[in-house]
Amino acid sequence: MGCRRRIRSSDAWAYRIASGRRPRPFDYKGPRTAYDYLQTVGKQGKHGVEFAYKSINTDVMAWVMARVTGHSFARLLQERLWAPLGCEEDGYVIVDPTGTPLAGGGLSATLRDLARFGELIRRQGDWNGKQLIPAFAVDDLYNCDHPAKLSGGYTYRSMWWITHNELGAIEARGLYGQRIHIAPKADMVVARFASHPLAPARYNDVLSVPQMLALGQMLRG
């Protein structure tokens, strides 16, 4: 019970309540939209010094994109990626009570369409001769300075986890084992759905990391 109280009082739980992903207590008086909640979050730590993964940073980024372009995250996703990639199925995003699309989690897509996006990154943003993502944005993932080493030798850059392994692999990681693994030196892209009982990636890395490396080594020959 004590653990449950700590979880429910956490920032993550408060954000879920504000954005409509969890029921609100009968006496709830807090933020009622995603944007209302994001405005209550203050700066923690110094930029470029400490690493702390926070899903809400992705929602802030999507909010900035919407303000700059005048289009929602969902529309940008459709126009910039989903349609040009020729995705086979509709993608779905979760929204808050006012209909604001959330980017920090909740995207529903088929495995093949997820792999399409991974292949786009492997090809440095090029898709059938059209540059959907600037090549320099992908190059930056591999060539920029990564001062902070995380668990397993990873670093984090522009929403991607950089392995620094012999195949130059990078990963997009989700909860419960969801993963896109891109190993350019092996011409390999792996899209993975999973339902691991524990949410953080570190709990399934013990199997997934050597598994992906071994598969890439086999393909490279």
C-alpha cells in the first residue's frame, strides 16, 4: 500500500490524471489538460550536465512544433511521415480531454509500419529519392560528441539511445520492451513489440542487447 501511495503521488501519475489517462479523484482540483500540467513543471538540473529521462520533454517538444508550424503533432506525423512512407495501416495517438495529441507515449502502429520508420532512419532520412528527414539530423546521432555514458555504455541524443557498439547501432525505446534497433553497419533494422512484465528497458536489456548484436554480426558476415 505504501508503494501504491508513492506511485500515485509521483509526477508521472499527476500528469496522467491531468491529461485524462487516469481517473480523477472526486475532489481533484489540479490541472485538467496536458498543457496546463506542463506549465507547472520547473527546470531541474543543468542543461548538458546531468541526464534524466522525462517523457514530458517529448510532449513539450511536440507543443513547440505545433506552435511553430500551426499544425498538431498528429497532423505533422501524418503529413511528414505516415503518408510519404506509405504506411499500410492508420496510426493512432492518444489525446487529452481537449483533444490535444500527446507525443510522450501512446502511439499505436503496426510492426511493419514501425519498421518502415526505422528503415527511413537507416537510410539517413531518404525514402525513394525524397528527403523526409534532413540527413544532417541523422548524421548528428552518430557523429556528435556524447560526453555522458549511461548504463551499458549507451548515450542519449535527440530522443535516440546510442549504443556505440561495433555495428554503430541506435535505438528508439519504449516501455515493456518495445524497441526499434537500427544497425547501419549490418544494414539491419529490427522493430520489436513486447510485453515484458517490468516497464524499464534495463530489465530486458540482458537478453535484447546481446541478441540484437549477435543478429547484426550474423547479417554482416
